[in-house]
Amino acid sequence: MPIASINGVDLYYEVEGDGDWVAFAHGGEGLHLCWWKQITAFRQRFRCLTYDARGFGLSGGGWGGLPEDSAASDLLGLLDHLGIERAFLVGHSMGGMAVSGVAQRAPERVRALVMGDTPFGFLTAALSKWAIEMLRKIPLGFNVFEHLFAPGFAEAEPELHCLYTGLCRLNSVRPLPKDTGDYLDAYVRMRDSPPVDYSRFAVPSLFIVGDKDELTLPWLMEETAKRSAARAFWSFLVPVTPLSWSGVKFTTRPSSTFSRRSAAAGFERLSSSFPSRTDRHDGDSKSSSHVPPGRGARKL
């Protein structure tokens, strides 16, 4: 089982395909297997790295604390472990903290950045405004976990709904807080963080959001793209049908105007702006990995 000891925590990872490196960071309530459709689409041309964040899936470490303090450090450590000099970084939701953190700390290591349903890691006035709204709604009964799926998804796509909820249950059992305090603390930090000037942030970036997302709202992603990426290739809404999971828009069935191929095309356009080149560490037998026998999909 491929394990890397990073910052005192054992991180599980998998590598598939060949070509330029692409690293995928999953969201909260997720794990590496949630990228199954992306890996299928991109492994023909790219060398894809997926991993379980600390406290998730097959990785060690406790869940809790401040993920923004460790997410980027863990991903950088994993890139170092595998000898990856440069990579495309793709983050979803919580994973945005990891990939955007690396892009800001070590931009020379990032060929391009993809932020899927995530503004996290970019401290903007929009993020503060959104946090204020969340701090108002949660005490009034808004439950984040009840909005992971778009309305009607379970009825319209029962097989996919069963798959994703099953993946979620495969993470380690961990007690939920008795109140919303643990969750509110994160929103308080986002609310109180002063906006940062990203006018010199030059990593080519692609921001993606579903128009039915009830958590990472489209206006938030639009504003984040405008304020945080001097070289943003696109700032647009992905027109996804209501039959999608608001947290993982580009792993579910999209509308006719946005297929998996068009998602891949967007990434291809971003990647085609760079000369063909492979920055990778060869000869490490741990780089070729698979899901161990008997260990099925883990949580999202």
C-alpha cells in the first residue's frame, strides 16, 4: 500500500497514467476515490496523483484542527516525496486550501491551478461576505450536510447517490460536534481575515462552479476568480443540471451543454499553454499503485 510519511502523518496516495503530473485534492467528506471520473478521463495523457488528506480515507492523523494550516504543507511534502518538480493542481471544496496554498507558497511548482467549487485559500472580500451569510444561516437551522446534493439528485440518479453516500461512509468514524461551534469557528476566521492583494498572483487558473450549488455559491466563485487570479483563463459558471451533487459537480452527469469532454477540454486548454514536458520522478516503484485487495472505495 503506497504510504508517504509527511509532516508526521502517513498519507495514502495512488498514481495512474503517464505524462505531465496532475495532483487532485479531494473535498471534505471525501477521499481519493472521489476522483474516479477525472482519472478515467485524464490518465491517457497525464500522470494523475490522488491522495487521502490527513484524517480521511486510508491516511493517518486526526480530523480536526485547522486544515488551512496543514493542507498545503502536506501536499507540498507529497510532491517532494514523489520527486514531482511541477504539476497541475486540481482542488475540490476543502481541497482548494491545499492546491491554492501550494500555488501561493511555491508558484514555481505549479503549472496551472484548477479550483472546483472552492474559493478556499484565497482571502477576498467575497469570502468574508459569504462567511457572514453562513454565520447567519447556520444558527437558524441551515445544515451544510443537507445541501451536499442538488435538489432531486437522489430521486433522479439513485445509483450515483448510493455510490457517493457509500463513499462518504467509508471514511473513519469520527464524532460530530454536539453543536455548531466547531464549524462556526472556520467561518469566523474567514469573516475576520482581511482581503489580500493578489494582483501579482500569476499562476494560470481555472475556476469552475455549478449553477445549482447551494454551498459554494456561484457569485462567490465569480468574485473569487476576478479578485484572486491575475492570469485566470476563465471565470464562468458551469451549466450543470439539478441532477448533480453540489459538492462534486464535475463527477456527476452534467447537462448537454457541459459534458465530461468539455470539462476535459477546459483543462486541456489550460495545459496546452505550456510546452510539452514531463516533470516526474521515475523508478520509484511506489509511484505505481492501486487500491489494495479487499479495501473498497473510501469516503468523499
